[in-house]
Amino acid sequence: MTFRRNVEIYGEGEPAVYLYKIQTGAVQTYKVLADGRRQVSGFYLTGDTFGLETDGEHAFSAEAISECKLLVIKRSALVALAARDYDVACQLLALTGTELRKVQDHILLLIKNAEERVAAFLLEMAARVPVGATVELPMSRQDIADYLGLTIETVSRTLRHLESTSTIHFSSSRRIVLRNRSALTRLNT
Amino acid sequence: MTFRRNVEIYGEGEPAVYLYKIQTGAVQTYKVLADGRRQVSGFYLTGDTFGLETDGEHAFSAEAISECKLLVIKRSALVALAARDYDVACQLLALTGTELRKVQDHILLLIKNAEERVAAFLLEMAARVPVGATVELPMSRQDIADYLGLTIETVSRTLRHLESTSTIHFSSSRRIVLRNRSALTRLNT
DNA sequence: TGCAGCGATTGATCTAAATCAAAATCGTCG
DNA sequence: CGACGATTTTGATTTAGATCAATCGCTGCA
């Protein structure tokens, strides 16, 4: 399956039919509250799996944040396979576990101040795009803000401030070079 | 196993040897950051299971918040059992899933304002202590504050404000009667 | 080449919650 | 019963980040 930028892959509350693995591109999962506030619950990049739900329906919506190629597998097929094959069951458990750790880390983010949140976000993205110190961000400032529980203005100001202290450098607004990773790590307590 | 109030059951980073089920009492899991800030990640009451970890070690510490009687099972025994018995594997998966949903809900809490957080907390506790509208809180204001990402003063003021609007009533500082559940639900958007 | 439109930045002001500082209650134990 | 320590509440002040309001600067397209 392929999806264009900004296209919804599934909606919150819909039955969870497929499990998705990203071949190329990036995806975000999110929830919109009644008053329009949005919480981005996670970003998924090449190689990541998303759409796994504990009950039959999606707890969040998912949308492509860049052009995406996805591999899909029917949830029902996977469950049937897991019933017979212990290894598959194990992998399912591991996937849920990975997701759990992701969300637990996210909670620790949300109790920190703005600079710490942004630093943690940059390190998290850098860890996932292993090559070098340059991080290519597929998501907009608004997406980052909704992930970090901040406003777009605060994200922008904080990034700008980190640049002014030579901690990071912008090649362009979506390409960031980490110039002082230990300074970021120090913020990431 | 039994534990007294305020006694640590296990510490963050320790190998996860047991899985715990609460017979009576209450437990909280938490993490303390380098600068002393504490994040309570969850409260566990009678009937709840905690201590399940995706890798071999505990991601959080656990402590008894009241006198506790716990049932324990060796993690290794459980894993061995799951390898042979599909139902056990399923239960493991379901437990991890329950935990995942708990944490996802917790994230949605943390992006809300103080009143909404407190309202959501009260409803969550009320849902778990099914009898009537009275909620007996085993945890201190500080524990609630660290769970909600607020200060103890803000929690106290918010509860007091909810009482002044007749939404709740204090039998004592740890016993709360929900007098207007729909007002709380409205805050819980 | 110029310009329309969106995403990002910057600046000024406001506010919810934090912080600092006492007081008031509550339990518990001699 | 009374007193001490802990927990909770209340009050005054500060502040980090939100909100409101422009402006800037790409990027794509005619």
C-alpha cells in the first residue's frame, strides 16, 4: 500500500484490520480531543511497525507525514498464526512491549520543561536515523509541538535558542545537525 | 508476600524476577529523575497485576502505598508456561495490552489543564472502586500530584474548588463523594 | 521573474500553575 | 488527653509557556 503526505491511513475507533510496517516514509498516530487539541502519540519511521491494537479497534488515528510505502498484514491472519506458532506469538508480545516502552518514555517527556522536551525529541529522532549527526525531520513544527505537548511557537523558539548556543545547527528548517550531543544529553535527565 | 506502607517492592533497573497480583492494598510505580522530580506512572489496586516488564528489568520502581498482600509468580515460570500453553501466552499479551492502554490514557491526561487532570483522576479511581459514589483514596496528595504532573498545592486547590462547586464532597481528606459525576465527565473531554 | 500561500519565526502581552510561605488539620503515641 | 510531626490547605507572588499578532522566507507555479 502507498499513501500520500497528509493522508489518513486509519481513524480512531475504526476496527483494526491490518498491522502496518513502513518500507519508506513516515507516519504519525494521534488523537484529537473534542475541543480541537491534538496529541500526537508517536512517530514511525522506515522499518517501524504500527497499528497493533490490544482490542479490536484503533485507539488512535494514523496519517502519513510523508509519501509512504507500507507493508500490511491482516490482523486476523496474524492472530491465527500466533495461535499455532509460538515464535509469532513472541514477536507479537515483543511488538506490544516496544510500543509500551515508547509510550512510557513519552510520559517522562511530558513532565519536563520545554527545552528538555525538545532536546529529548532531537535525541530520539537522531537515534532512529543512525547515519551521522544530521537529522532529517519529516514532520512539521506543529506535529512536533503536538507530540511534545507544547505550542508551535515554543518549539520554534526553543530550537532557535539551541542554535544560538551552538548545540544544534539548521541546514534548513527540517534538517538539523547535532553539534553538541552531550549538551542535549545533559538536558535529557 | 506482604508489604508495609511506604516500603519499596522493587527498584528501577533491578532484574524483573516476579509478577505481582494484589490481593489487598494499593501499590504505585514511579521513576525519580536525577533532579528529584518524581513521575508516578500508575496506581494498582486490589485485583490488579503489576511488575510485568517487556525486557528483563523493571522500568520503574514499585512501592506499597498501603499495607499490602500480594500474590507473586516467577517470571521465568510464567514464560516457560506460555511457551507450551497458548492461553497463558494470550493472557500475557492481554496484560501487556491493558498496561499499554493505561499508559496511553495517562498521556492524554498530561496534556490537559489542572482541573481536567484532577477530574479524570477521580473518575478513574471511581471506576476502579465500583461500590457507590464514595472513593477511598489510598495515596497522598503528593502521590496524586506526581501522577498528574502537578504540584501538591494545585491538586489541593483544584479539589477544594470542585468541592466549592458541589461537584465532590470530602468525608475526610482521603474519602471523596462524587456528587455530580456528569460535571466531572464534562471536564474529562 | 514575480507572486501567492503556507510553514516558520519573532515580538509583546497574558495567564495558569509553580513557587514560596504560613497556617490549619489530622493521626498517633506517650 | 495533649503534644508533636506529618499532611493538607490557604494565601501572596513569580514565571514558563500560551496566546495574540505580525513578519519572514521558501517553494512551486503561471
